[in-house]
Amino acid sequence: ATPTAVMVGTGVGASQGVLIKGGQALESAHKVNCIVFDKTGTLTVGKPVVVNTRLLKEMLPREFYEIVAATEVNSEHPLAKAIIEYAKKLREDQEKPVWPEVQDFVSLTGQGVKAIVRNKEIIVGNKSLMLESNISIPMDAEEALAEAEGMAQTGIIVSIDREVAGVIAISDPLKPGAREVISILKSMKVKSIVVTGDNWGTANSIAKEVGIEAVIAEAKPEQKAEKVKDLQASGYTVAMVGDGINDSPALVAADVGMAIGAGTDIAIEAADIVLMKSNLEDVITAIDLSRRTFFRIR
Ligand code: ADP
Ligand code: MG
């Protein structure tokens, strides 16, 4: 393609809300034959809501959620936002809730959060975080987790002073049209894969819903990038589509990193292409534009 054709292509992209950062990004996109999708906020709406709570200790939901919210209020994660929203509803001061003070807040990317609240050690997150913290998961908690995962929900475990106190089930539905995008990509001979930090049960349920066969779950940010590199090593030209801080290593590793416009600034910076309208359909727009630019004039 001539420099003019590339400029035109980039301009057309911009006018459609597909921000292409330079000619190289536009060129690479036409060779893409494999796309790695993040789950939360990419395939799913990214506005999760609490749909169920299994309390395993004798405490009031209000008290339980106060402690959890105090810990999560410092987190940027969509799951944290869902928990805060739910916790607010259990209180009288709904508009401007004042959560208990916390000390020693720690955020573990792709795993959860920890803090000291009311002199108790609170850990909120997934199974791997509990296992790494040497907290054993009782049978009723396992049951609640399995039930949530079967329905494509995420089960979040809450431990208080190293004992599991409850499981929160959070639902984050697929974006409308996601299934169709995957099916169109298939017809374009592009293979799709889901890579998520979420657990295997939830990941498999979502993948089935959207029509993707290949799934990698419980992946930390570096493992998302590793998967991209593995695919490249087996000969694929790989695009990564993601929205989170946790996706940025993979966005950089990919031949074409595509960030969801509504995603975090770090992901947007790491990407080669930004989907400003946050529409999954624009993954196709980008590839299509590149194919038209680079197959037309050679
Ligand atoms: P995804 O790859 O689907 O965007 P992440 O890598 O961000 O997911 O998170 C992976 C998992 O880590 C989540 O499904 C959740 O179980 C846990 N997690 C991450 N952040 C938090 C948080 N702030 N509170 C509770 N759990 C969290
Ligand atoms: Mg995400």
C-alpha cells in the first residue's frame, strides 16, 4: 500500500471510531488469523452485579458487606464496583456511605484485595488467592462457587481472620452481539480464544455462550502475554483484545493490541488500535479496513 492509502485507511478508521496508532498497526491487522479475547469488560458488558450471597458465618449481611466494601473501595476492578453498589443498598446513608477505615490495603492484580478492617484481616478474591494465603475452603463455600460458575457467574470468596466467611456470586452478562462477532470472525478464517483471570468454570460457561472453543482461565497478566507468544510461535499472527491493566502485557506482546475505549488508560496506552465506541464489532471493522487497504494496492 502507498503512504497515501495508509493515511486514508487510518482516516477512515478514525471517522468510524477505530483509532489506529500508525501505519504499522494498520498493516499488521490484515495478517491477523487468531484473536485472543479478554473476558471481563471485553466479551462481557463489564458492569457486573451481585446476584447472590452465601454467608458462612453468623453475621448480618449488612455487617458482612460493610467489611467487604471497606476493603474493595480502594480497588478499580469492576467486581469491586459491583460489591460497593450492592453494599450501598444495605445502608441508610446510601448516597454517601462512610465505610470503616482500613489499614495495609493491598491489591493483587488478577486475584483480589486484602486489608485490615476493624482489626481483622480481610481477604477478598478468588480461590488462588485463598490457597496462596493458606486459607482452606470449606465444602459449603465450594458448593456456592460451583453453583455460581455453572451459571457463568464469578464466585468471590471473603475470608475474615483467615476463615471463609462468605461467597459472593457476581453476574456479568455477554455483550449483545458478541456471539455474532465470533461467528463472523470464524467465517473470516480468524480463530478466537478466551483468556481470562477468572476461574475455569465461569470461563468455560461464558466461552460456550459466545461460541468459542479455546479457553485459558486463571491466567495472570504475564500468562496472558505468554499465551500470545505461544500462539505466535506456532505461526499465528495474533491480535489481543482487552480492557484492563491486567491485559496490557498481552496487548504489547500481540502483533496487534486492541483496547476497548471504555477500558483503563494503561490498556489504551499499551494498544496499537483503540476501539473508541467499545463495540466488539469494531474488531471486524479494523481487520476489514486493513484488508481493504493492503489487498487493494500492492
Ligand atoms: P479478567 O481477565 O476476566 O478481566 P482479572 O484478571 O481482572 O479478570 O481478575 C481475575 C479474577 O481475580 C477475578 O475473576 C476475581 O476472581 C479476582 N479478582 C480480581 N480483582 C478483584 C477484586 N478487586 N476483588 C475481588 N476479586 C478480584
Ligand atoms: Mg478485563
